Amino acid sequence: MENQNTPLWDASLDINERLDWLLEALNLDEKCRMFSTLTPEVARLGIRSTYLGEEAAHGVEAKHDRSVNWGAPKPTTTFPQPFGMSQTWDTKLMEKMGAAVGDEARILYYREGEHGGLCRWAPMAEPERDPRFGRTEEGFGEDPHLGGQMASAYIKGMRGDNPNYIKTAATLKYFTGYNSEDRPLRVSIDPRSFYEYYLEPYRRCIIEGGAEGVMTASNAINGTPALLGDHLQEVLRKEWRFSGHIVGNECSLEELCQDERFSDREKTAALAIKAGVDCFADEPEFVEAAVRGAYDRNLLSMQDINQAVRRSFATRIRLGMFNKKEDDPFANPDESLLGGSDHADLSRQAGREAIVLLKNEEQILPISPKEKEKIAVIGPLANEWFKDWNGGIPPYRISPYEGIRDAFGEDCVTYTDGKKRLCLRCGERFVCLTQEGRLALGSRSEAEEFVITDWGQGKMNLQAASTGCYLTSVDENGKLFANRSEAFGRHVKECFCVEMLSDGRFRLTTWRGRDVYWDSEGMLRAATDEQVGIGWPGENRALFGIEQTWDGTARAVTLASEADKVVIVLGTNPVINGQIGQDREKYGLPSAQIALFEAVKKVNEQVIVVVVSNYPHDLMPLQEAKAILFTPSGCQELGRAIADVMSGSYNPSGRLNMTWYSSFEDLPAKNECDIIRTRQTYQYYRGKKQYPFGYGLSYTSFVYDIFAVEQEKEQLKAVLRVRNTGNCDGAKVIQIYAAKEEASLIRPDKKLVGFAFVMLHANEAKEVTIKIPFRELMIYDVITESMMLSDGGYRIWIGEDADTQAQIIESDGTKRPAQAIVCLEGDIRIRRDFANITGAWLYDECRNVRISKREGVQVVCISNKAQEAMMEYTMGDNDSLGSELHLKLYAIEGSKLKITINDKDSQMFALNTQGMIQEVCINLSEEMAVWGYVDEIITLKLSMKGVMGISYFWFE
């Protein structure tokens, strides 16, 4: 038992007094051990071993299969994936889910000895600009306003409303610019995109939501690893006054030290701590040694160490982890809440609200159970519920088929998964299963039948029909077993890749790309690393033929032909089609699923498609379906939620949180983070799309008959009245967008500035007020390097979605656009003083540029694969120009710089600094130096060719 008779445990003391005592009492070795998220016991000071961080993306993760092994999984309530949560657009529901997470985390904390689980690594506030991102499921969509509001509500629920203590500490992920699982991920982010887009949801979550922690991303921004970034201090600490702790992403310190530039782990740890990182989710021994070594080498001071330990322990004190029971405001929680009926009801409601109705031709939905229509439920996801990496283990799970069967009656519902079954043949022999589950050769009568789940791109699961177990590989020795009950893991070893050969045979490779071969004992095995190094398996590679034993498509066609309506459930597996460490390569659903749909559609046109996934998809091949429902995975009540929407007991209200592009070909490179110049997200994109941001259908109809916008101090107030004109109850997601009327710079074509989730009975009307702070209308000014409200007119309107403006229907039936124009007295942009040193990255426009670092200096250089680049700087003051242009740059032989003024006069210069950063002075020609542009605003263009980069420039 730890010593509780210390000032650390005295709740009557101020938090700073408790921390002062702690830092005085801890010795150096003990302090160095506190830099890991897994901290050891210090009994003499009343410190028990604790873990500062577990997952809670959509429920309390208590699988204990990540960083700490604390025994068997503990069932907890699971909600829809965060991607689905944000499709509800319901902040009140989000706060309730956050509160449920906080309650269940508290219950487990007390049950398990009060060691950890109160600090949770959720939510992921990173805006998701790119639908290829493998972790799209973990975020809240592409919009910083929607994502920030939804994540903030979740945090508020987790945090609770006690003025002095936190129920559960939310840790934001992943700060910032983290939209790809490519490694190493190095991104270039311009200042406007950084402040207007990437930082915005984090700002809201910290200032409005009250997040207690921030986790750094595993990327490098403008040449600096996120773990070492200036923005940790400059933005989080100074601008936002963030007082919580900053934690490095899992294994981020060790991974960074594998880069030869940062291989000195002690120096790298010191750089991270000085940048603002307070603890690391790396191996404790690695962290302790790095921190202690940094101190011994005078790379860290005791003040540096004390400051970091102070912050991480301040979180623990705010959580009440050093309060006696009588001083703990969260003691004695209601244990019936853990996986109980109240939270189950909440999960079901979240599951309903997360469903988006994408199509409903001929009003095929809803289907009344009273009609007793025969429904065929078909598809590879129809009777599945997939576990994911960032959620818990629910007390139960309801598959789509189970939910539909229970709602419509077992006598009215038939089911088949549509999967094929086959035997694998090698020459004249067949693959069979040994008693221990290994794969061997045998006769046809001994052959094992395998159920095939095709996830597209050659990825498949093979399931032994006789046992129901999945085929898996053992990396260490290459043995293959059919002994896994599910396909799951950080690396899904139950996923095999199939390569078809021209003769109709195929070969298998494991998740690591290792060939499957026959060993000397006649057993199937995968090549090990050692064997691959010497060219194995060579001629022993196994080649398989196929003998189909069950035609799943034929069975599906039979059931479809006998049914009144068909529900085909398609989609993805959250740990196979895109996940941690793996971006999506294809936009469409697996071709096998499309083929199944087409076969069913031929015999029954009354097809309803349910897509269970956490990403946008190319659904054009499914457009002949009468209805399409899109729902996320992860909700323990998934099947009941689907059935509720299908039956009409809940009217679908979900709205898309991302733009559904026509194809991946419409997108720039994955690491292209400049959303403005590459026109990404609904704010800038002007190309074709399947579905716009904010899209979603309902079984009822709504009209607006009032819309007005008033100006108040530091905000606008939008007042509207909405009426449900249909014959069933339903929720309306009200979306308010804004755009600048006239702008000299590229600004968003549209920007969500407010929204509301409003439930309305049939024929009910409600007046709704939405406040729009001026901050929502600001852009980042690269001249003053601050957010700025531009002077002038703004158009404010109600959108049915991002592409469709709503109408106001007057009492006499006339229609007008639901919009208003407001004129705001904002800031007039000042002129640039070119006599002052200007960072090259503070451009207004650019082409083919990349912001990076060279010799520790930030530079703007030519982007990869481009031959030239251009930066444009507008609003220059003529009086600040001179005859000499000074630049800090690097260039190699053959590089050229073209200087252009107002698109009239230009001059080309050859540059060569042997690739070293140097100051260069360029004497301009008389024609350019005399200018002749009296009182004229100057636009300067710097165009680069070759291999070069510019850091700063100024005129003299």
C-alpha cells in the first residue's frame, strides 16, 4: 500500500503546493522514470504505478492488448466509430456518449486497483482532408468546424462538470497534419492552411472543450518532426494557453531515433522535451535512459525535467488520482452503467442517427413489419460485426441480419452470406486439415472446405468450414494454422494475398508478402525472413488449383428470386481495407461484392443496399439499387439501428461529413496538405462528386419560412424557422454556410459556420437561433501573421448540403433563397514592408513549392518532381523597395531565380551556393530599381528553376 500521509494526498492543498512538494521529494532517477506513460510505483511518496493513456475512440477500450497486459478483456459499451458519430451532427448526443465513456472508465479504474484508464487517447481531432487516409474511421470528417464541435462535445462529456476535478482526461490526436499512414510521412503545410484548417479543431477542443492532453503526430511538418515542432510551444502553450500535458505518439521517440539525423536518442529526447513534450508512449526503459543521459550531458536542465513532470502529474491530480476516497468526487460510481441498458440505449440511438440515407427511389423505404413482406438478407457483411483497433469489446453485438430478423420476424427473413466455398488442389492431391489445425496434403475425401471472404485487391480470408477457424501465419517459424476465431490484430495475419496465374492456378502470400510453400514434411508453411534472404522458397512455392464446392452467388440469387425485397449488406473490414499503418489504395468496394449485387439485381429489382464502412466509396456501380443506406461499423447495436431505420421506427437523419469525390484520380498526392491551392475539401473543390458534404435524405420533408441574420458584438445571430411538412416525425440538420462576397485572395467558396440538430414532430415548426462568432469568418493574414476579419460583405445562407442552398417559402407560396448579406467592419489588409525581412513561406500564392528545412533553416524549395516553382507576394509597399534584393538561400549550379514586379518587369539571375545556405545580394537593373510605380501596390514574384530554396528576403 502506498503512503497516503503525504502532501501529495492532501486535497486541502492547492494543486501547485502538492506539485511543489512532489518535485522536491522525487530524486533524479525517479523523475526520469516519470517521462514514460507507464510510470512505476514510488511507495514512500504515495505514488502507485499508473498508465497515462488508453483508447476511447468510441467507447472505453479495455481489451488490454496494447501497451499493458492487465488480464482478460473487460466488456464495455461501444458506440459507432467516430466517423459515424460525426454523421449524426448531434452535439448533445456526443456529450452523452462522452459522459458514458467517462462513467465506464471510472468504474474500471476503481475495479482494477486505481492504476490507469482515466486518461484516454481520444478524440482524434485531426481534420480528414483525404478519404484515402487509413484511419478515417477514427476522425470526425473533413470539416474543422463540424469536427471541432463534435469532438469538443465528446470531451465535455468525458470531462464532467466538476469545477475542480476531471472525470476522464481527453487527449487529442494527432497534432497535426496527419492524413496518411505512409512512412516516413513528411508534409509541407503553408501558414494559411495550417491556421485556418489543421489547427482549428484542436483550438476549439482545447479552448471550448477543455481537452487535458495532446498527442503529437508521427510526421514531420515543414522539415521538423512533429515531436520537436515549434507549434507545441508557440501555438499550444502561448497562443491557446494550454496547461495540460503533451505526449508523444506510441513509439514515436524510438521511431524518430531510427532516422540518422536523430539517432542520438539523448539529444533527440532533450529536443522533444524542450519543444514541450512531457511524456512518451515508448518503452519505459528506453525513455528513462534517454532522459537521464540527456541530463547527464547537460542537454536538459533540472528545470526542464521538473516542468515536464509537473504537467503530467498535474493531470493525475486533476483526475483525483491522489485523493483519498472521501475527497474523490467520482468515488462510488453506479456500476450498473458499465455495459448496462442505459448505455445500450444510447448506443442504439447513436447507431440510428449515424445512418445516412443516400438514395430512396420510389420510397421503397421504410418497410412496415406489418406488411409481412419476405425479405432476403444477403452479403458478406450481413451477419458480421467486426472489431476494430481503437474500440472495446462490447457485452454483445447485433449484426445487420440479426437486427432485421428480430424486427421483421424470423418467418419473413432469409439469409445467406453469398460467399463461395472451395477445396484447394495441388496436383492430384488436396489441402486438408491436421488435428492440430495445420495444412497438409491428402486425398479428395480428406480435403478441407474453405470459405472465402474476398476484400478486394487480392486480399482474402480463408476460413476452414469444418471448424470455423481462420487460416493464419506464424511469423517466427512460418507455420500456417487454421486456428483463429477472428481476423484481427495490429497486423492482420489472417489476411492472405492471392496472385492468379495464367493457367488458372494461384499462389498465396502472407500479410508480410512471404510466399507459401510445401516443406519437407508435406506441410504448408510461409517463408521466414532468413529463408527469403537466401532466395527461398524457389521451386517449392505452392501452386493451388480450385474446386468450388458451394456457389454462394447462386444461393443468393435463389433467395433473392423468392423474396419481395432484398437487403444486400456490403462494405469493408476496419482492420483490412484501411487501418493503422495502411492507407486505402482503391475507392470502390471489392469487385466480388459488386458482382454479387449485380447477380441479385438481375432477379429482383427491389434491392436495398446497406454499406457498412467508415470511408467514402465509389458507389456508382450500385446506382441501380432502389435504396442505399450508409452506416459506420463499431456500434454494438448496429443491426437494430439498421432495422429501426429500415422499418421507419426511426427516420434517418444522418448527414455526410466528407465530400464523396467521383474517383481517387480527382485528388492530389496524399502528402499534399495545401488545401487552398490544390482545392481540397468541399470548401474549395469544384469538380464532380457523387455526394456533397452535408448530404443526407429523410422520409419526411422540411421547409423554412423565416431566415434573418443580425449583427451582435463579435458575432452574427442567424434566426430561422423550420417546419416538418411530412407525415412522420424526423430530425433536421440545419447547416449554415458563409462566403466572402469580394476577395482579393483565394478564400473558401463556402464554409460551414454553424449547425443544429432539431427534432420535429409531423407538422411541427420550431424557431432556431445559431450564433456565428466572427472567428468563423476569419482567414490567416500572412503579412501580420495573425487571424483577420476582412472588411466587407459576407453572404450567409442555409444549405441543404454544401452544394444545395435552401429556399424560404413565404406565406403566399413564393420562394426565395435562404440567404442574407451582411457588411462587417473588419480589418483592411496592410501593405507589406519589403524592407523588413520576410519569410519566403509567407506567400499569397504559389506553384509547385514545398516548405522544408535545410541546415536548420526553414526554406521554400521546388516540390518533388517539379522543374520550377513560383511564390507571389502581394500588397507590397512601393516605398519599401530598393535596388538590392537580399536573399538567404541555397542553390546548386544551373539554378536560376526570376524576379518579376507587377507582371511587367522581370530579370533572371543564375545562382550557385554549392548547396549551402548563404546570404546573396542581387543588384537589380536600373529599369527595375527605378520602378516608376508611384503610390502603386507592388506584387513580387520569385520564380525558381533547378535545385534551390529560399528562406528569407528583403530589399535595400
